[in-house]
Amino acid sequence: MSWIVLILSGALEAVWAAALHRSKGFRRPVPSLVFLVSVIASTGGLAFAMRDIPTGTAYAVWVGVGVVLTAAYAMVTKVERPTAARLALLAGIGACVVGLKVVA
């Protein structure tokens, strides 16, 4: 259960990062509210998962999932370009996250 919560919390990290970008410095209320709710839920999920998963592993997985999904969202919405180097490096982060789950 902790691993599922951790992965979902990492996904929420991508939600709050995107909402933070869309809030335009907290000048837009709806994205600002989405940011606030998702950052609390994401961090709360990380705290829950850390009851059963070692701190370093949990944090690295949480950040890794968030980074990959945030970058993917940025590429899909054309905020960033999907270059071969960027895709390869993100695949490497994904592989490291899977590796941490395997050895944990």
C-alpha cells in the first residue's frame, strides 16, 4: 500500500508543479488552489509512505516520479521540446526509480 501511495504522491507532484506554472505567480485563483491542494496531498502521501519505506528511497522515488511526469507534461503541452537527450535522461531517471523499488 505504501508504494502505491508513494507513486500517486509523486504523480501529484507533477500536478502541483504544472498548477504552479499555470498560476502565474499565484495571480490566477483556480491553478493556485489546485497547487495548494495537490502540494498538501502529495507531501502527505510522501509522509505516509515513509512510515514503511526508508526515507532516502521514498524521497528519491517521489521526486523521480514527479520529475518524469512533470517533464512529460511539459513536452505534451509544448512548453519543452522532446529532444532525444532529454528523453534518454528521463528514461534513465525512470529506470533508477524502478531499480530503487527492486532493491528496497
